[in-house]
Amino acid sequence: MKTLLISCCLLLMFHAEAQPFLSPDKEWRVLIQSPFSLDERTYALRIEGDSTIDNKLYQKVLLASDTLLQDWQEVDIYLREDDQQRVWKYQYFTESLLYDFSLSIGDSVEITDDLGLPCTLVVTQTDSLTLADMQPYRRLKLRSAGDPDGSFFGFVE
């Protein structure tokens, strides 16, 4: 569930025209709420610095979870983009697909959750949405291949 919430929040940053996802001027705020308790948690993510792993250039992910979201700490997560509109995550000595922004209705994609477990998502609907910056964003409705009734929205490109 946590991965899905993070994915939704990160997907908000994609414009209808292809643009780089990983840049130091972007910051993502993540709110995690449990449907079974009143517990909620907020943290922020941003990109800062480079790292080369297995001859591939990755961006370092920083996380702030203090009350003011200002105490940035390096976490062992690295991200990179390829030229096919995909974002890859390197964590626990393994590279896995985080996002694929070239998906269409009916396409499926396998992502890996925070525990390293695979999760297959299927695109069931696409449309566009204009946000506060007055730019159109492409929106995908995704569902878990193992849960035909479940779904969530993400914004891409």
C-alpha cells in the first residue's frame, strides 16, 4: 500500500509533454494514512547528487521525516531515467522498474514494492487533467492484476 501511495504522489510531477522526472528542483510530499487506524505519517522526498552503479548513472534520493520536513537524510535508494520514459529504482543491490510512462489501456507492468515483492498493475483507463500550473497531465487508472475491484489513479507525462 505504501508503494502505491508513493507512486501516486510521484506521478503527479509528469507533464503531458515528456520532461525529465529526476531533477533537484522537485520535491514530493507523501501522506500515508491507514484505513484501519487514525495513524498518519508525512514525509518528503527529493533528488540530490549522482552515483554510478554498475556503469549506470543514478540520482540519490533524500528523505525528510521530521516535523518540519527539513532534516534531509540520504537513504539507500537511487533512481534513473531511460530514454523510453521509464524510471528505475536501485535498492537492496537490485534494479527494478518504478514507473513506465509509455503505457496505454490494457498494458500491464510489473513493479516491485518496498519489500521487494512483485506487483503487476494493469492500465484500465487514461484521460487528462489540468492542474494548478494550467498544464495538461495524462492520468492513468491502474489496478492490481490480482485484485480486479481495486484501483488507484496516477498522473504521468
